[in-house]
Amino acid sequence: TNERVDLIVNWGLFSFSDGQVQFGYDFAKGRLKYKMGFQRMDDFIYEYKDSKRGVREQILNLNNKIKENLLEKINENYKPENREYSYEFFYDNCSSRIRDIINISLGNQLKLATSLDANKYSFREIIHHYLSNDPWLELGIDLVLGKRIDVIVDNKNLMFLPKYMEEIFDKSTIENRNTKKQLILKKNEIIKNQPEELEKSNITKYSWIIFVATILLLIFKREKIFNYWSIINFLTFGILGLLLIFMWFGTDHQATKYNLNLLWASPFNLLLIYFIISKKWNFVSYWYLIISLAFIFTTILFWFTLTQEFNDFVKPLILQLGLIYYYYFKKNKNLINLNSTKD
């Protein structure tokens, strides 16, 4: 048939059919099912134009036989039993699915080009590059995602980002015994990209202000204010620790596991609030503070060993948390010695 079909095959669709609460729960737990579906080209373009996002197309240089094979694979994927998949941001997403179905359709004829960025950067470094103008979002990602994203990204896995998939496809070839031709026959810019100009900001200055505030409270020995300040710190980091524990053990997200931010953002920080308020310092709090100081020291070592990269914003917070631990460790030790002397 010569009928022209202008459709978008989209692997980034999901459904709200179970309600927003269930949707939010499934998303947080990493159990949200994405699915493949079709959209009218006009509707797709309207959405992107409305949100001021660019659209470029790459026309594949395929013969009729390979086109039929590709359409067959797409139709197979569209069967109800095959549409849904467990979305994994770095390894199985709406970009990598396109890479995979084209690779399957072409078989060993497809020779992927090698990006200049292959085997150079970690997933975290790549994310940092694209979020350089949104430091708060970058901080949130760095806090929640664990050491599994601190691995060097090879050429294939770079294609989790559409930008890299486009660049690699641009230079890839189709080769067989007799011929060699470019994978991309032609490129068109359907909607010109209009990126929003965001002013770069350095948010680390705020965490250094917090660090200086802790130093000043220690210098001027404002014990009551320092206690309140410490409770705010322990409450904040304790709640963050509970969130990180949930993201590690309570969800199916692979990237949130093995998160070394738990060395300092520990849920056990909440226990110290009890000791501050009750003033019942004992051997339990004493040894907890020793262990906490050891974890802080270990965390600082990780800055240099790069087992997991920590966001620059949290480094002053970790240092000032170490000072708070040490203050209460000395206080705890003095009270234990005082009680021993009385006995």
C-alpha cells in the first residue's frame, strides 16, 4: 500500500487510570509501568510547540525489507501483553527502547558510531552537566541516588539520553558484504528548540553560612540556642535518612540503592534529640556519638576516594555535623566522668 501513515511511536506513556494517589505511590516505589503506544503526529507536535520544546527528526536510510521488519517488531511490541515495561531511567527508558528495536531490526548490519564522551563520564557527571542551571534539582538527585550511578558510562548506555542517541545515530552506518551506507539519510528540524535562559546560581554558599553559624554558636557558647540549632540539624538529617532508607529498601529503583549519604544523614540522628531534651546522657549516647564521629570521618574520606560523589552543598553540612557530634561527645564524656567521681 502507498498510504502514508504519520504516527509517533512513543515508549514514554503511562496511565493515571488507577487514580493520582496510586500513581504517586507506584512512582515513588519504582513500580510505575510505562508502556508503548501510538500518537498522531499533529498532536505530538502541538504538545512540544506548546511547551516550547524542540523537535528534530532523523530519516532512517532503510530498504523496504528492513522497514517491514522494523514495523513487524513495532506491531509485536504493541500487543497488549508486550506494551508495558518496568521503566529504569538509566538502562531501560523511552530512549533506549528506540535504540534496541532498531538494533534488533538491523541485526549485525548496524555499526554504531562511538561518541567522544563514551567511557569518560559517570551517570552522575552527565546529569550534573545537564542540570548545571538547576542546582537545587541537582542536589536532590545527588542526595537520593546512590553509588550505582557513579560508574563510567559506555557508548551503548550513553544512549539513555536522546541527545546522545541522536549524535551516535548521525554517524552510525549500515554495513553488509557489498555496501556501506549511513544510518541517517536526512535530518529535519521540525520545531526550533527555545531553551529557557536560567541564571546560574551557587547554592553552596548557603551551606557554608550554616557551617559558620555552627562555629559562631560554639565560640560564643550559647548553649540553649546551640541545643535548638542541633535539634533542627538532627531532625532534618534524621528525616532525610528515613527517606533514603525507604528509597533503598522500600522501592524497586535500582539507582537509589547503596546510598552512602546514609553515613551522615542517618535516621539515628533522631535519637540524639531525645538525649538533648531529656539531658539523660549515658554510655549509650556516648558510644553512639563515637560511632557517629567515625562515620563522619569515613564520609570525608569518600570525598577523595570517589566511591560515591557527594554534592558540594552537603560537604559544609557534614563538617558542621561533625562539630556538633564532637561538642556533645565532650559534654557526654564530662558528665560520665563527673558521675563516676560522685560515685
